[in-house]
Amino acid sequence: MTFQMPKFLRGFRAILYKEFIVMFRDRTTLFFMFFPPLLQIIAFGFALDNDVKHMAMAVYNEDRTTESRQLVDAFVNTQTFRVVKEVNSLDELEAMVRRGKANVGLDIPPDYTRKLRAGKKADVQVLIDGSSSTIALQALNTALGVAFQRSVSILLGETDRRELPVEVRPQVLYNPSMRAPNFFVPGVIGTALQIATVFAAAMSVVRERERGTLENLLVSPMSRWGLMLGKLVPYLCVSMTMALFLFTILRWVFFVPIHGSLVMLFVASFLYIFALISLGLLVSTKAESQNEAMQMSMTIMLPSIFFSGFIFPRETMPWIFYAISTVLPATYFIELMRAIILRGAGFLEFWRHLLILALMGGVLFALCAGRFKRKIG
Amino acid sequence: MPAEMMIQCENLTKKFGNFTAVDHVSFSVTKQSIFGFLGPNGSGKSTVIRMLCGILEPTEGTGSIAGHDVSRETDAIKGSLGYMSQKFSLYDELTANENLQFYAQLYGLRGPAMKQRRDELVALAHLEPYIDQRAGLLSGGWKQRLAMACALVHKPSVLFLDEPTAGIDPVARRELWDLLFELSSAGMTLFVTTHYMDEAERCTHVGYIYMSKLIVCGSPDDLKKLPAVNPPGTKRLDVTSDHVTVALRAVRKMEGIRAATVFGQSMHLLLDESMPEQSIRDTLGGVGIHEVDIRPIGPSLEDVFVLLTRQHAGGQ
């Protein structure tokens, strides 16, 4: 019994057969599909941890009293700071920060205790290295917090109240420990999948063009849908395997709990990868050489890294970047990942994102099959 | 009964921007012919083939394969033509067997039919010893055989071969030509581009393209009889002697010698018909060469193409 391929799919089985063999024999392509995303998730997962702890602090304690030492202890007890050196002049303190030996310099003036006891305002100077905004911001907030707490406890001691008049009790939902990996790793999966998948697909047709095998495909009765589907399916399989790896790492290396449904996670990944491969194939049909394909894919992918909300929140972007972010598949995928993994969001809340990804993939795929010329030159 | 025309083109022209790659080329090839298409690199040979295979749109003019127009009836010609491109178009990562199976599937062969056709081609091209070898690891000659077998999976009636013997050793070259004759006698029409004159001599018909224009077209014998190749009042002699380069220098100084070229141990002369052979013997004796063998010859295809090229280049 033979099932005859419909005319518009002619050549599909042949291309599929060939692509699978080539994919598993061509170790370099396979390596470059798997290695960079794995490296990326591991590196980003560990390095993008912006819970800064134990940053270096130099102290110039001019007061040398119990009170001033209590203040230094208060800084250290936040776990944000650790004292790396006690210095003996303001110049030395500044030099420590300038040389990068300390992120923060704490200067307690000689009249600190005297002013406190006299009921006056005591000034404490904190030098912060602003060249890293994450570190500076955290140092600043913690230092202000320490000062505020000291002030409040002193004021409480002077009144007959036992408790603060107002107390805010914050409860952080969905990522209660505010762990950075929980926030970043789902995003990394989006960019990691994108780099490997788009590059590999972008090389596929253009490589045949360079090697001269495309001419023979064009001479044959193969249809363009047959060619494109035959290229799409093997890459889809490899990238889905890749996605499985990445989710495994997310769960068991970074211990990010997955709150949502696994089915929805894989549907989202499937639609996203479909869109990415179609994008890569579109590049591949337009590019004349592998170099050109590489440059075109880079140009397309860079905005995804900056504007997709992976690193910078989309809500604070200038309108032009926000507009760019709305046409990037990565934007929707990353939002979906955070929603499904962290918030346990379901299909009913996020079907629009899935629909948009499906439409993007469908349109891109139709474009590359429809606009692929069965001629050369 | 007139011979069936398998390949026909009329005023076939291809322009890339301002550059005319193929300029109003017209010719036809009858069934079972081996048509040799010659010309220097960049003269437009591959461009003609690509247009006739339906993968490059002609700027002007028409071409047809087995009566089907190449630009309008693209689907109809696909079944009847085979194409072996310059680069052989094999997948290096696939074995010889897998390459064959891939091309067979591409042309819609499945199951037992595919296996049967594969076995036929393996036998035809004597590929058995290398059947499980990766194509990328085959030598030039075996790659060429495999590419040839791949181009034949769908039993085309017209086969285009673009420089099939470039970079192939002489034995493989001879074997390929044996195969081409076999295919031709089985009814196939062959269109071959080449740089080798000995290959051109084996073709039933040759066309010579120079600077995008088809200069001449016909059977090798007809071309050798062209008046342009045999100027009136001249004859050709083959002169065999020792010290052929010394002899060449001496002969070139003689009046009445129009052209002199070395071929191994002998030289080919084009000279005035009135010149007696004795005057050549005398001149060579003057430089110490006494053992001389002289016999009349006809022009070779190389003579034909060299003369026509010069004439054409001079006429512009």
C-alpha cells in the first residue's frame, strides 16, 4: 500500500530523510545547536544573580566609641556588607573605592557619639562606587535602611511607645524569596533557544546554494512546500529536545519550581520554535552566502536580547523600543515562560500569547515557502 | 522520417544587468545525439544549460526540451531531463547508497521500485565497492560516477552534463565516455560541456560558444570542412622529426608557412599549397635535422576552434 504525497508536498519525504541523516552526521552543526544554549543558561543563570551579598566596605572610624562600632556592626549585620579594611584617613578611604578595593566607604566623623548624646543630628558619610548600578543601588538602599533603623530605635527610646506607629507587611507573591535565577532563567531559555535555532535554520538552505546542491533540487519536481517542511521538521525535533534539556536544567540545576502545566510549557515552546525556524528559513532563502545569513540573523536577533524584556523591563522602555518588542517572538515567549513557570498561569489567561506566536510562525513559514523562487539568479 | 528534436533553442539570451552572458544562441539537438558544447571559461556554457533546465529564466528567446517550453512548461520538462552540475551536487555526509536513495525519493520513487532502480544504477556505474562510503570521502572519479547515477534515477530522455570530466583522471574519463555512448545507444540524448578536444572529437555534434555567442555548430567532420578552416590555396602537413623545437624555429622563418604548432614529437603546418615538401626537408637539413617524415593531414577540431576564435576576435 502506498500513500501518494499530495502534489504540493512533493519531495517532502526525500528532504526529510536526507536532513535527518545529515543532521546526525554533521557533528559541528549539532554541537553548535546544543553547546551554546547550554553554556548560556549555565553562565547566565549563575552570573545574572544580582542578589549582591557581602560587598567590600572600607571603614574610617574617626569616633572610636561603642556607639560608632555598633553602627558598623549594623551595616555588617545586613549581610550586604563586609569590612575589608579599617583605614586612617579620608584620602585612604577614597583611594580604596577608586582602586576598586572596596565598593563602599563608610566615614564616621569624630563627633558622631557626642552629637547623638546631645540630641543633635549626626552625619555619617557613605561613599558608593557608582560604576556598577546594581551594586550601587543596593548599597544605597541598605545604607539608608540602616540609618533609618538606627534613627527609629533611638527615637523610640526617647518616647514611651514600644512599636512603630505604622508598619508595612510586604508579601511577595510568586517568587517569594526574590531569587534572581527564578526571574532570569526562564528568560534565558527564550534567548538560548533563539540563538541556536535561528542560526541553524538560517544556514540550511543557503548551504545548499553554496554547495551547488540547490540547483539539483530545483531541477527536480520537488515543490517549495515540500522543501521547507522537510527542512522544518528535523530542526523542530532537535530544538524541542534542546528545550527539554533547558527545562531540566531550570528545574534541577537552578531549582526554579515550575508552577504551571508542563503541557502548556511545551505547547508554548513548540510554537516559539516553529516561529524561530521559520524566521531562520526565511533568512536562508534570502541570503546568498552563509556569511550573509549569519549577519542577517545577528541583525534580527540582537533586538530580541535587548527589547524582549529579557534584561530590561518592557514597561519602562521608550515607545519605539516597546513597539519593536511587540513584533519579537521572544517577547511573548519570555512573558509566557515567566507566567507559566513562576505564576502558574493557565491557558485561559495566556491564550493570546500562544495565538500570537502561532500566527507569527504561520506567517513567517508561509512567507518563506511562498516567496522561495524555484529559479536561480 | 526526420529525426526527433530533443533540445531546441532559438535566440536564447540571458542578460545579467548590462552583461550579456548568452547572446541570441540558436541550435537544435536530435534524439540520441551526443552534443558537445565547447567554449572558454565564462563564455556562457553553464548559463545555457541552466536556462534549458528551467532553473534560470531567459531574458529573450525560447528553449524547449522534448517539445516542452523551458520557461512556461517547467513541470513538464522536469520528468524528462537529468542534470549533472559542475560541482556534482552530492551530499558529502550521505553515503553513495543514501545519495542514490535521496534522489530516487526526490523523483517520487518508493519502496521496491526505488530499490530496484538503485540496484540498476549501481550496476550501470559499477558503484558496488563504494556503496557504503560517504560521498565526501570518494575520489573525483567515483564522485562523478555517483553524481551521474543520481542524475539518471528517473530515466531522463535528455541528460545535461556540465564539465563532467573536469579534474578527473584519464581512465575515469575514458570510462565515463564509454558510459555516455552506452546511454546514447539506448536512446538518450546527451548534452556535454567540455574543454577537452579529444572529447569533442567523440561527440556526434559540437557547438562552439565564444564571448556569449554561438560561433559554429555542426558535426566535427562538417566543421573541419569549413572554408574558414581551410583557406583556399593552402594545405596541412604533419612533420615528424628529432629536435622538434629547433625544427619549429627554422620552419617558422620560411616564406609560405602560415601557421606552425607542435604536437608532441611532430608539428602541424598550414602552408601554401604550392610549397614543395622538399623545401622543408632542405631547411631542416640546414639546421642538422635529416630524419624527417612528412605526411598530409586534415585539420583537427582544435585547429577549427583556434582559427574561428582568432577570426572572431579579429573581426570585432
